[in-house]
Amino acid sequence: MDIREFTRELEVLRAYRGGYVGSNLLEALEKARLLIPRIRIRYPDPVARRFWAEAHDERMGQLKLTMEPNGPRWETDLAPVV
């Protein structure tokens, strides 16, 4: 289940009474040890930087380290499903 599905389920079930059910809620619940993921996917640093850069176009110039380049690995294995 991805973050969008998780937050939709919380809203439908009215399981979380906070004012905002957003993408940071999952991490906050995990930090408080109220939710423990069964699987945690960890990407190599260049891939994580590429994900971040694509989500933050306005701040892309701040990255100093390498990002995952375009190529067969990025296009087939790592590209996020939209």
C-alpha cells in the first residue's frame, strides 16, 4: 500500500482525527512507533536524490552530489509509477 492509498483509507475509516492527513503522516506515525512497516524500500543515494529533484524542480540547483542518470536502469527498475 502506498502513501496515497494509506491516507485514503484513514480518511474513509476516520481513523485519524488530526487536522491533516498528508504524506508526512506515515513517517510521523512510524517515528512515534504507532505504525511499523513490514517492508522498507531503500534506494541508493543517487536514486533518492533523483526522486527528490523531480519532486522539487524549483530547488534542483541546490544538489551538489550526483543523481541517477537517464538510462535503462532508471527507466525500467526505478521510475516511480504515476
